[in-house]
Amino acid sequence: MPNTQNQISPLRVGIAGLGTVGIGVIKIITQHAEMLASRTGRTIEISAVSARSKGKDRGVDLSAYAFEEDPVALAKRDDVDLFIEVIGGDEGPAKDAVVVALQAGKDVVTANKAMLAIHGHELAQLAESKKVSLRYEAAVAGGIPVIKSLTEGLAGNKITRIMGVMNGTCNYILTRMEETRQGYNALFNECAELGYLEADPNLDVGGIDAGHKLAILSSIAYGTQVDFSNIHLEGIQEITLQDIEHVAEMGYKIKLLGVTQLTENGLEQRMTPCLVPASSPLGQLSGGTNMVVIEGDSVEQVVLRGPGAGEGPTASAVMGDVIDIARGIHLPVFGIPAEQLSKAQPASCTAPAPYYLRIPLHNKAGALAQMATALGDCDISIAHLHQYEDEFDAAKASVLIVTEACSKQALQTALGKMEGTSVLAGTPIAIRIEAV
């Protein structure tokens, strides 16, 4: 229950960043003031805001709030108890302002996945040393309450695996490729026109944005320090319409899938294209929606699905943290005290799995045999094989293979052997088939 002090004193909020999310937070605080007060036992009031431009029309009335051009100045204000950072970026004004707010003994709510993935451990140490909260539900999967699920609802479980689709732009592109029979480049341009891409598109299509989120989830799940540097990242740039169509014939969908699991070989973290069964919840996920699947020893499997971005969903996640702070709820930043978080030991190898291979070959005698020999020499068995002639060049063919379960290391060795022959007509593509 809220304490007496909380019932009397308003929670005074400063918001740094007046883009889509910041404006969404202002709308919730102003439109639902009575509801928020009844749920927390105290009023939540906006004292001041910060953005690069004061005069820009943002569709809401900001005249009642003090304005600071510098977010660091906002973080220092005496009339701000809770600092909300929705600027973005792992360095610069966003991080500087968060550090200043924490040093001043203020609670902080952020949506900044990049900052937490790179600097999360040091920020957690600072917050906990000052006995204040650093909350970040909005940093992972937008409106899906995955952080709260891990730190609270599933806290009694030993987490065995987390996997998910955590970038709506990539899922939108892959879904639209199948629906429209357009290639990657056409759908990339469509996303650019719709405003779905980050200023640096590689953050989306290269898997970096989703990798930041996965690093945060790994830390909470396994009690380790955030370790983004050891996440294996692959984007969706090499996925072709041919891949989308042929895996569909085999009953699969291609997703940019984040997977983290703690194995006897260490912490395995990867954000890569994977095949998942078309009939699975992940396989049925379409458009820009996100999904996170959490597996625990007691709960078995929990599936969380919802919007991964946008004004309303992300602001909703921010406000979930604000309400907890207003209620006086205080938790360690990553579920256990920062000083108890161990350094992750990166996995020396990934768990074995079947793989889908697309291998472009010169259409000549013996080519298929040399390819099969390279796989056999590495003890990789072929479960299914299809050969398709190139519709534009009769001298070339694509061989599509599904292997039996094998290690990634053995597969890389086999592909290296193929490159030492004269049969390849291009670069082979290997996509893991993930058990769901």
C-alpha cells in the first residue's frame, strides 16, 4: 500500500524528449489524472519538459510546464522527483541526463534500450547506490510487459530459454514479402516511406535494435551483467523471396528471432533469421507485432504478444513504471542487486539444430556430389534436398537443403570446404531451424 507521504505529496515528473513517446506520456498523465491518483494514492504532475525546439507544434498544450532545452538541466531541477528519458541513444545527452538524475537521487524511467544494453550495469550500480529506481519496461517490446513478467510474475522460475520477435520492422518486411511476392529491396523502401525505419536503418534490418533488447532480457533471466558485445547478430538483408516461398512449402516461416539460453557451454545469445513452424505462435505472427516466449522450469512456456512500438503502446509501458514508482515499489534494476550480477561466460558453441541451406551451384556434372561430400565429411546428414534451375540462367541452379541437427561450427567448416571447390555460383545461405 502507498505510504502516508505518498498519499500527501504529488509525484513531480520531468520528461526529456517530446517525440512520439514523450507526447504519449503527457497525454496519459493529463487525460487519466484521476484514475492514476486513485491507483497510486498520490497525484502525478508534470513539472517540466525538455526538447531541442520549444516552439514546435506537437499537438498538445505544453504551456503549463517549465521548459529546458538541455535535458541535463531538467534532470537537475528541484521540482522534478522522477526523470523520464525518452530521447534515445547510448551516449550523449540521454545518458548524461540519466546519470545526473540518478546522482541527484531521483528515480528514472527510460525507454532507451541502447543505453541499457551498453551501460546497464554501471547505471544499475549507480541507481542502487543512491537507493533510487531505474525502470525501463518500454525499452523492450513496446507495450508488452515482458520486464515485469520476468522480474515479478515469473520470479519463482528458473528461466531456461527466451526467444522472440522483437523488431516490428523486420517482421513487417518478412510478412509483406510473402503476402506481396515483392523482394527485400522493395519492402525496405516501403518501410522507409512509411517511417518505420530508424535514422540508421541497419539498427532495424541488421538486428542491432532487437539485439539490444535481447541483452537486457538475458541479464534479468540469468542474473548476469548485460553483455551486448557477445550477442551474435545477423540481419535479414540476405533473405530472398525464393527463401520465403520455399520454406513455406516445407511448413516454415522465416523470422528475425532472438534466442537466449544458459547452457553447459555458457550463455548463448543470438539475434538471427530462423525458421519456425508456420503453425506455431511465432510462425503466425504477422506485420509489425512483437512476441516474446519465456520458458521456465515451473511455468513451462508463456507467450506474450502485442505492439512493439508506437505512441500508445510505448507510453503505456513508461506509465507502468511511473505508477510503480508512485506506489513506492522498489526493485533491483535487473531483478537482483547489481553487485550480485555475474559476468556472462559466452557460449563456446551453439546448441545443435537442423539448418536450411540455399546453395547456388553451377549447373554441371558433379556439382551436387561435391556439395554433398563437403557436408558428409563434416558428419552432416541431409534430411531433405530440392534442386531448382535458375529461371534466368540455365547454367546455374539453387540447391535447397534441410540438414539433420548439427553444430554451427561443423556447418561452417562444410561451407568452407564448398568454397574451396569450383562448383559454387554464389554465397551459400544458412538459416537455423529453431525448435518452438
